[in-house]
Amino acid sequence: MIKLTVLYGTPSDVDAFDAHYLGTHVPLAQRVPGIEKVEVTRFQPGADGAAPEFHLMAELYFADADAMGAALATPEGRALGADVANLGGTPATRLLGSVA
């Protein structure tokens, strides 16, 4: 199994980002054939009250790299990719790894 992880920095408008991300972007991801699981984590301040380094983490699970490529090439996968432009330029770090 392979996992695409996207770590989002703190957006300039947290409420607008969260509304779009959870109300539009996640449902788009859930419709992509070949994505086995979608998980979203919203980070909280640390025990010392310090702001977290990242605002949100999305994890998309696929059977393997070929399945990921095929899934993201579908019309639903392309729609998901196109919707990234609607996230307000929020900085994102993408990581790809094998699930142990």
C-alpha cells in the first residue's frame, strides 16, 4: 500500500479554507476511484500553547503506485487536482511513502 500525505500550512483565512477543504475538496477525493481511504487531521496547539507547524494533514491511500497514477488520471482525479487552485495558495508539502 502507498500513501500520499499532504501537509498544509496555516491558511490566511482558516475558516474559508476549512469550509472549502472539508465541504468540497474532501468529497472530491472520496469520489476518486482507486483511493482506498481518505484521512484528514487538523492539528491543535501544543501543550505549551504554541501554534502547530502545520494546519492540516490529508492522507490518501492507494494499493500501489500504479493504482495511484491510474486514480489521479481519472476525470474525478483530475477534478481533485484542479480544485487545489481553490485552496487560496495555502502552502503545501507533499510526501509519498509505503505503508509498513
